Amino acid sequence: MRSVGDILKARRGELGLTLARLAEAAGCSKAYLSLLERGLSGEGGSGPSEDLLLKLEWALRLRPGELVDAARWQRTPESVRRAMRDMEGRRRAAEELGAMLRSRGVDALFKSGDLARLVGRVAGDTGGPAEPTGAGAGAGGRDGDARGGGARGVEGVEGVEGVEGVEGVAGVGGVAGVGG
């Protein structure tokens, strides 16, 4: 999400407003507005009031709540923002996995290695494929199945055991309609 300062500066430029004009319209000082645009006020401190942000949204013809949301995001602790970005990345990976399963099928995804990569992203793995785990995993995949059909690198995602079944993927991050 863009910062309050980035939004202010970009929109003010789009509208051809001077700092003085915008400050007058919002009822704040030009100096304070300049600080906001440069990101020198707001993060880590109390930041601009919600009332001022609403006035700036109106003066800049922004979507109601756009600056307020940006200011709240800036005040959110970095650890929470990092976790939110991680969850968003996992959600996107789940959507991509669902689309690819519908278009290419599980066999093609498995053979290409994309199944393991995408399920790993959904599960939150940041490294390469994990070693297979579980009963008989080392013997070829599925409970000692000699066919070697186990989807290696997808540890921790129920239902993704073999090439022939991806039933458990339907409940991973909204990948509905895949499997049964």
C-alpha cells in the first residue's frame, strides 16, 4: 500500500495543485503538508488527524477512506505488515494453483514441478522443495507405493499425496472447485 505522502504528492501533481492551495483547502499549514508528503510525519508518531485526512481526501477528490486507510497501515507494526504481505502472497499462490489445476490438470502440474512449487508457496515455504515425509515417503511416495507418484515438496498440505488425487487442495486458501 502506498504511503499517505506518496498519495498526496501524486494526486496533488495530477490535479496541478500547489502545496499552498491544498493546505488552504484542507485547513492546515503548507509546512505541515510538505512534511506529510515527504513522509516526515505520520509513521512512528501520532501522524495527521483523521479529520485532516478526510479534508485532504475531499480536496484531492480521492476515494473516501483512501488516506485514512493508508495512515492506519503506516501505523501498523512492521511485523504485522510483513505477516499481511505474506498472507496476500499465499492467497495469490492459491488462486494461481487453482487456475493452473483447472487449465492444465494435476498430472501436467506434477510432471512440470509446478504443483510442488505452488503448493509450497501456498503452504508458506520460501525455500526449495522439501524432502518427502510421512509413512513410506522415502520408498516412492504414497505409503510405500513403488510407483513414485507422491508429490514431493508439498509436505503439510493434506490431500496432495499422489498424482491421481488433489482433493485436499480444495480447502487451501480458496482454491474451490478443484478436486472433490
